[in-house]
Amino acid sequence: MVEIVDKMRSMVRLEEDNASSLTASVEGLKNVVVREILRGIAHDSRKHAGLYAAILSLLKDSQPAISEDEYGRLEGVLKKHVEVERQMLREVKQFLEVEKDSRVKRLLLEIYEDEGRHHALMSHLLEAVIKREAIFEKDIWDMLWMDVPGHGAPLG
């Protein structure tokens, strides 16, 4: 167990260092496409660092229960963002249907896939919050992988 915890700590640092390095390396880069793709990857690395930190918490700590006030706040936040993600999915889908430039389509597809994952995860969380269900580790895993082709296993 100690070995896994140490490895997760190492992964948090690695992702954070990668994000900082990428961000610094694109400062002043005039090519907007390359700069913003790399900034996006840096942002994902920060997200990954947060997910590794969550894994550390799962491995080391028991999670506190969500209070009634927190349930209420989460419900409002999630309702708003589920609708925003739904709208974004519609908009990006419309762009994808008419766009001819393969480079633009590739970037739109990246956005569409991210929005789809965000929408699905937040919808599942919202459902659990509305029902005031205890959100257990198994529920989080189901929410993360339920809508993913192959359920996280390599495709192919």
C-alpha cells in the first residue's frame, strides 16, 4: 500500500511539473493553434494531477459524508452545468455537421468528446444528489466508465 501511495504522489508531481513546463514553453508562441492545443494539454495534466490526488485520498482516507447544505449547493451547481454542457454538445454537434476543414473537425471532435464525458458524469452525479443517495466509490467508478466505449478497456 505504501508503494502505491508513493507512486500516486509521484504522479501528482509529474503531472503538475508537466503542466507547468508546457505552459511556460508556449508563452509568447505566435501560432495560436499550437499554443492553445498545448495549453489544453497542460490543463488536462493539471486535471490528471487532481485525479491522482483523489486516488490518494481514496487509498488513505475515508470520505466524509455530504451534508444537507452541500447536497443543496451541489444540486444547484450541477443542474446549471448539466444544462450548459447539453447546450454545448448541441452547438458543437451542429458545427461538426457542417464543417469541411478536417483540421477544424478534429479539434471540434476533441471538444465534443470532452463535453460528452462532462455531461454524462455530471448527469450521474446530479441524479445521485437529487435522490440524496450516499455516493460510494463504486458509484463514482460507474459514473466515470458507464458511457465510455469499452468501459475503460483498450479498444481494438
